[in-house]
Amino acid sequence: MEVIYVNKSNRHTFLAGNEPIVIALGFFDGVHLGHQQVIKEAKKIADEKRLQLACMSFFPHPKEVLKRDNKKIQYLMPMRAKQRVLKKLGVKKFYIIQFDDEFASLTPEQFVQNHLIDFGVKYAVAGFDFTYGQFGKGNMDRIEEDSNHLIKGIKVEKVEHDGEKISSTLIRKWISTGKMDIVHRYLGQHYQIQGKIHSNKNSVEVVANPYYLLPPPGVYEVSVSNGDNIANQVVLVTQESLRIIFSNRNNSLLMDQQDIYIEWIKRLSAGRFTIVEEKPSLFKEA
């Protein structure tokens, strides 16, 4: 998959020779089942029309730039992890647009011209609540008009689970409250983070990479992988810097400075990791 970072100063370099494409639009944080439905619909059209499938996302999160409230933006995954998932879904070209004040001030017509028509978009696919342009005035019902009928807009209806719209906001809520056993119903798989092992005399800890959301302090059942091998583990998330401490310090997967993946399966009842819960200082470096 070709990954293209676009900003105001380099946008023109990607315009020459753009072939016609079908594009899926959205922020796609977590690439949950709702996002996947958008991409599947775009892929279906791309296959039918024999066009290349592309995806367009934005960074940083629009709320981080617009600052409509004082809440810190919590991401579900970094851009590199998002790229891996999109590639598996069949995306061939991934545009990442720098979201800044100037981009946010574009009118809906300017966004469509500068970032869709100019990039060769013939079909644009997005969720029912996707908006674009200044103040979010643009939506999928008017994208054909904004493009002077050069682009066909396809709106994907709401994807629900148990009567609730599947959304990144809802998934953040479940993770933030430790409900790891239900997150997979919205993501289509268990929530996964990547981090680096830090071993010392008494403990094996993981420091999560940036742009992942950790569950609250507690004891969790997880699956750990280094890319080659997988093992089940019990981990403790502590209040102190939200450290992740492993119960089994002799596991061959837990080598110092090794990069690992952790899939969060469920939160365990209190007492499964009692000694560490009550006296985490015992597991600090001597």
C-alpha cells in the first residue's frame, strides 16, 4: 500500500497523472466494524468499476485542532497501526491529510475540488455522519453537487450493535471503563496495542507506544505476541504512569527491549494478582 502524507506545501506534487480512484473517507480511529463497512463498500465499487481503491484520513484529530472543548484527545491507534489494518482490507493508496487551521477553513466546495477532484476521485464513500469543509457544512448528500457532478457520493448507513451506533467514541468509553470483554464486538477483534518490554531485577513491564489507549488500573487476561509466538498472560495495569506488569516473568516472549503486541481479552476479578495489587513496590527495580 502506498502511503502519502499531504499538506498545503506538497499537495501539488501528487496531482500530476492521478489515475481515477474510489476513495473511502473518514478518520478511521480503531478501524472498527463501521469503518470496515465503509471500506468494504468502497472496495466493492472499485472492483466493479476496475478502479484503484484509496482511503483518505486526517491527522491530527480535528477536535485537537478546533479545540471545541478542553478534553484531551484519546486515540485508539497510531497511524502506522491504522495503515496495517487498511492494507489488509485491500486499500492500495492511503492519503493522510494534515489537519490544521487552514485546512479546517476550506469551504465544502474547496475541499472537494482540492482534495477529491484534483486527486482523481470518481466515487467517494463515507459513513452517514461524515462531514467536510468549514464548520462541517458538507455532507454526503451534497458531495455530487459540490463536485459539479464529477463525483458520485455513496453514503453508508449506520452500523449498530445492541441498538448502539458503533463508533470510536463508544469504544473509547468501553476501554476507559475496563470492559475489554465486549470491545471485540465493535472492533471485530480484541483491542491490540504495541509496546516495548523493560525488564529489571524484579519485574517485566511494558511501556505502550504513543497513541494507544490503556484500560484503567486492574488485572487483565491478555494474549501476548512478538510476531512469531503467542502466549496467554495475566497483567496488572497500575495507576503509576499506567504501567503494565506481567505475572509470569519467565516467559520467553518477555525479553528486554523487545517489541510486543498485547491483545486485551477481559478484566479479571480482584485477587488474581493480589500481591502486586497490594504491594506494587515489590516489583520495582531494586
